[in-house]
Amino acid sequence: MSDSSSTDASGDGPLAEGRRSVNTRTAAQQRDSVADGRDVAAAGRDALAKGRDDVLDAADAELEEMRGGDVDVVRRLADRLTAAGSRAAARSDRSAGAGDRLAASSDREAARADLMAEGVDELTGALRRQVGMAAVGRELERTRRTDGMLTVAFVDVDGLKAINDVHGHPAGDALLRGLVECIKRALRPYDLVVRYGGDEFFCALTDQDAVRSAARFATIHATFAERHGGAFSVGFAEARTADTPVQLVERADADLLALPGRQERRFRPSTNGKGAESIRR
């Protein structure tokens, strides 16, 4: 289905994709390692501060006992000043320890962000194929547990090769980004939007049947045409009990391939008022 010259956010292909994945995971692991080091440093600072406090408490107790005896006033004053300085150092250690812990938390958040970014297509902001398939698998499990519904829509941008040839790949890139933007605005935050590859995407709509999904995508198609001058074709498949993620997505793709008129037929209003005329079961 994909145009041979369609823009692909994977850069130099699978090898570059693999390198990016390895680099991202390595960066995340390094951040976690730094965070662990910061936690160890913070624990050390706390232990040092506690040791200083223990020594100072003992010194204070001794000075109290000596208060009534024949002790040089200057010496006692010097001891008090030393104690005050040590307590200030202990407070500084604790403050530094708190800073280390905050920095460690920041490092771990950055590591999680690195790993999350690994699953997002750089060009469009949709999920990458592997991550999206795993998410569809989780939705299928949830659907089986709750006896709910799940529909996958398989979307193919029409004429992307011609746009790339005439207007250049930046124009094709902009069209793909515009499509994902229109889809995300129309779907719910928890519906999945996944880049399958090139100019193809699939979406998983929770608790929606094919009829309602087709109506939703008719609206998306109209918005996409109005805002970006683009068009797409779409096929649908409702989840079955024994479906795997791959089977469900492939059936939606097969529904798309079976459309002789593509988007013109797909979005012609039906006569029964239930949705798009060309939905197949």
C-alpha cells in the first residue's frame, strides 16, 4: 500500500532505527546510574551529619556537667563556637543531601522520558509500530476481560508520492503531520494512533464499533481536506475473541484494500443512516 518514495521518519532505515534505540536506552541507563550515585552520596551526607550531631550532643552534655566546676570561661566559649560551626556544617550536609536526592529524581524522570520518546515517531508524534502493536495487545486483553468492543481503523494517505514528487518531501512530511494532528483532535486521549510505516497509520478505538468509527473518520477526513488539502482511505475491523494484534490490524488493512473507490466510496452517506456505506464485516 505504501508509496515507494513516501517519507519515512526512520531516517536511514532499520539500521539507523536500531542505533537510535540503543543510544536512547544507553542514555536512560546512564541517567539511572547517575541517579543511583546521587542517592548514595545523599545517604553518605546524612550519615556524616548524624555523626556530627552525635558528637556535638555528647560535647553539650559534658559542658553542662562542667558548668558548675572550675573551667576556663574562654575555653567553654571556644567549645560553644566550635559546636555551632559543626552544627552549621551538619545542616549544610543535609541540605546538600536533599539537593542530591532532587537531582537523582530529575535524572530518573529524564531517563523515563528518554525511554518514552523511543516509542514515538519523530516526524508525526504517533506511536511507533512495535510500541503500538503492544498497546493494541493490551487493549485486546482488556476487551476480553470486560466483554467490550475494540475497532481498528487502517489509514492510508492518498497521493503522497505525487505530493513528494511535485512539491518536495517537506510538503509530504507536513501532510503526514497534519493527518495525525486531525486524528488526535477527533479521537479520545486514550485511543491509539500508530504509524504503521510510510504513509500508513492505524488507530485503535476502545468501546467503538465499526459503524461509529467510520462516522468519526468521515469527520476527520473532512477536516483533513479542509485544513491540509489532503485525502486518505480507511478500512475497519472489529476485534474478535481470538484476535492477535497483528490479525486485527491486518483485517483492517484488508478492508481498506477491498475498497474499489477508496475514500470516495468510504465516505458516501449510507441510506440507512447507520454510517458509511462501504463498511465490511
